[in-house]
Amino acid sequence: MTNTPRHSCLQHVLDTLPEQFQGPGGAVGIVKDGEVLTRQTWGYVNLDEGRPFTAARRVPICSISKQFTCGVLLDVVGDTALLDDRLSDVLPHFESRLPTVADLCNMQSGLRDYWALTVLQGAHPEGVFRREDAGPLLARMRTTHFEPGSSYSYSNGNFRILSDLIEEYADQPLGDLYRDRIFDPANMDSALLSPDTSVRVDGTVGYEGNQRTGFFPAENRIYWSGDAGINASLNDMLAWEQHIDATREDPDSLYCRLSRPQTFRNGAAAPYGYGLAHGKVNGFAVTGHSGALRGFRLQRLHMAAHRLSVVVLFNHEADAHDAATRLMRAALGDVTEPEASNHVIDPTWAGHYLVEDSDHLLAVETNGQQLEARYGTRAERLRLTAAGIAQSSAMTLALDGDDLTLTRPGENLATRATRVPDGVSEDLAGCYRSRELGAVLRIDRTGPALYGCFEGLLGTGPMHSIRAVGRDVFALSCQRSMDAPAPGDWTIRIRRDAAGNNIGLVVGCWLARKITYERV
């Protein structure tokens, strides 16, 4: 790189990545104006065997695969409405309005995430999820957790369904379609579909843990296709970014079609479409996607206005999105730090709230001059922008008496979050059954402690600790599951009749909301 202030800034970020994002190994690359500006690797893809992380070494790119699934869909099928009638066969017990295939592509189906549902169906984190397990699990769905097309929720099952629909329509395996329609035209020479995560392509190992606890190989034994499953090298991913740039002037090129802005049914802008998340870096529009599996974190970002792309591949669980954003800002010459808030945080912000529309917990903690709020699968940092108002890139919270108003434009959501009242309910233990899932939740009390165990289609799962949050509201901890990231805490709310008797539960998290259980 030419020794200019901009390139010096970028070189500094590149040099410090291994220290800032510590782990066994990594690979990053940048494409600018159609040319590879930098290609850097470090560490190892296999610590035991001393295999170096090279630009040719393939890793599972996980959910980054979703854009390629949609690319094949558009290239082979064209009009997604042609497949809408097939959804009634995939979801035969549905009781509410079915989503469309376009809803699946845009994360607007309202279908609960099938990897989150594996927890409720009794799966163990290191258990086996076979190809034939997906169909029966998806077929049990009866409802969505919002009206299709009205909001956004991340659901891997959307793309698992697309995989089957595409293969049936084309009468070809999805891996062959990826190769013929995308990998070969984009010169992604070594990319391939390898849906069985127990197969370590190129001997690449993903690692859980950190510098403090040490790193240990992640055990993955799930089969996924459409929602993930592609293995690709840094060279492959940079070739994809160069292909995007080379076809940028053609409005009918695959990436131009994939990256067109999408809307909700009411016309509001949507944050996701056809396997691509839409966001901004330094005020400029970016498209891209993250990827995650236990032991892997990945990110690609493309900024069309500057013909700039960044790819980050980690075989450990550091924040690949943060790394990619730092690289993109540095490539733009931006070295500024976010302005600190000078507002004093009212300690009454802290607490647990039930989100009205989804019936799951919003946990708020105060930290110096920032708030941290956990709404989805990870905590978000918010800055106080005015008295009683806190904002992150995705969420605005406003104090409203003892409660909060919650706005998430990317989900087309404006709702209320009610503070959970103090108190401890002593009648949670028991056995509960969900008609929606055909599954059971057994809650036991051992001494003063509560534990929950899910039983269902995939067996009998491990015991999970349960803690009381407030009156009639509990949190069941689930930090490990078959997929990554794990659902986090499941909210459990007791349902009572007019006489105050426990008649059942509402169980959910952001990925799988408002599932009703009846007390047995």
C-alpha cells in the first residue's frame, strides 16, 4: 500500500488486529475499486497440527451463505411468487396466514428460528442434527410470532425451507447450483457446499474459549443447508467482492438484484433483503452479512458508494463485525473515536422489562455513562442523547414513568416495555406441554434452586438453571445450543386464571417468541 495518511491508518489497524481480536487465527481482505488492496492472514486453523491460516484455507462461512441461496433462487426461479403455493406442503399444520417466499428471503416471515426451537425440542448442544430432522421440526409450526410482512425477525428456518424449494424446482442439488450459477462465474474456485458441520474441510478447526480460559476445539454436529453450509477461503470471498465490483454497472446483475432495498407491507424501509443486511458505516450505505457457528465468527461488508469491500474470517469467537467495521473506517481514512455522552445516567433505568409485543425480557444495565440493553441475542450499548432518551444504532429507549417505550425502526416496531414487578412466585415447578411444539418443559425445584429440562422431537435436553426475575417472571439460562449464537435467556412467564392459579406458561426469546405451554 502507498504510504499515505489513509494507508498508514489502515496499516495500523491491520497490524493490531491479532491483538485486538485474540484467537487461534484469522484472515482479512479488502477490495477497493475492483482490486485487492490487502490480503492478510495470521495464526493457525488447527493448533494441534500446526496448520497455518492461509488465504487458500477454507472455513465455514455460515450465514453469509444466505445471499448465495437467494442468488440461486433469483437466477433459477426468477419470480419468487412461483413457489408460494409450495409453502402449505412444508408447513402443513399452519393455523394463521402463511408467509410468502419473499417474506422468507427478507426475514419477514415471522417463523420462529428453528435452531432456537431445537433447544425446546430437547436437543443437546453437542448433539446430532441430521438432514432429515429439519422437515419434521418445521412442519410442527402452527403460527408466526407476528403477521408476515409486518416486522423483522431473524429466522434460519426461512432459508432451510428455501434450500428444499430450490432443489425441488430445479431438480438439482443446491451445491451444484451454487457452483454453476455463482462460484464459477465469480471465480470462487475452491468454494463448495459442505452442509455437515462435523466434516472439517481442509482440516479447519473452530475454537471456543478465550485468552483467559484457553481455547478448545468446538464440537459441531449439525446439518444445515441454505441457511448456511458453504465453505470458502479468503481468496474465494475476495473473488466474490471483485465480481460484485465488475458487475456493478449492470442493474440486472445478481448482486444488484440481491441488494435492492426492501420494505415492509406498510412501505417502511426494511433492514434486510434476499440474504443481505442493510446498514451504514460512516453515513454510507453498506450491504453484507455476518456468519457464526460455535468456534467461528465471520463478516463481509460492501460499500457501493466507495467501491469498497471488507472480509473478516475468524476461527474463534471474537467480534468479526467490529473488526470489519474498523477496517472499513480505516480504509476511508477515519480514525475518530465516537463522542462520549456527557449526560448523567439515572439509575432507575436499570431493571428487567417485558416487551409488550413479544412477551420476552428486555434487560437494562447502567455502565458509567452508557446503558447496555439486551433485547436480542447480544447486548447493545446505548448513549444518552437527552434526558430520558437512550439510543443505539438499532434501538431507542425512552423512560415513561416506571416503564419504557421501545422503538426499533429496523423491525418496524414501536411498543412498550413494562417493568417486571418485584416479588417471587413459588408455584413454578411442574410439568408443562406446548401444543404448538408437541413438546414438554419440566421444571424441578432442588432445594432453593429451580432447573428446567426440555423434552421433544430431538430427545431430552440438559438441565438449565432458572432464576426469578420478578413476580411471575423467570429467566432460563441457555448460553450453549446447537447453533451460534445461543438464544441466551429464555423468558418464562406464568399464566394465571381469574382465581390466581398457575394454568401454564408463556416461553420465548427474541428468536422464538410467545410459545404457550399448558400446565399438565
